[in-house]
Amino acid sequence: YADMPEEVLFESESTQSRSEIAAYLRTVADSLEAGDPITLSSGDQSVTMEPPARPTFELKAEREGPADSPGELSIELELEWDEGSAGEDVDGGLRIE
């Protein structure tokens, strides 16, 4: 699907404290563990998604900017699945410490 157009269903970006971000992640983690749908909402935007039992989990650490000066660092977490899919059974051996 790399060449396919992307439709943004929901987007939110704001500066938060680490504990506030952790609370959002805990809510997502609890919903994933329970098999519940995940609803994202902000202002007049809202979307509910139902990840399958085994979505693809992508974790990426990035640095953007010139090699010889300070840049922007990011940690990106992404869940992916095909609509109507149960998910693939792949274990990449990821560890987070």
C-alpha cells in the first residue's frame, strides 16, 4: 500500500507532560488487552477503531536534521492491519526496557 493515497481519519498534536502521555498510552494498552475498540476524540473529531487480535506493531526511533547539528528526536508507535483482517502471526522478538 506504499503508493496508495493516505486518508487521515483523526489527527491530534499537542505538548503534554510525560505523565499525561503515559495515561493516554495506558488507556490504549488497556483497550488492546481487553479486546475493546479504541475511540480517539478531540473537539469535533472522533474515530473508533477495532484492532484485530494480532495487528502489526511498528516501533521506530528517529532523528531528523543535519548530522552535524542538533535535530529533532522522536519515538513512533504504530499499529497496522488490513481492514477486515485478523492480523498476521509474526513475532519479531521486540524488547522494550
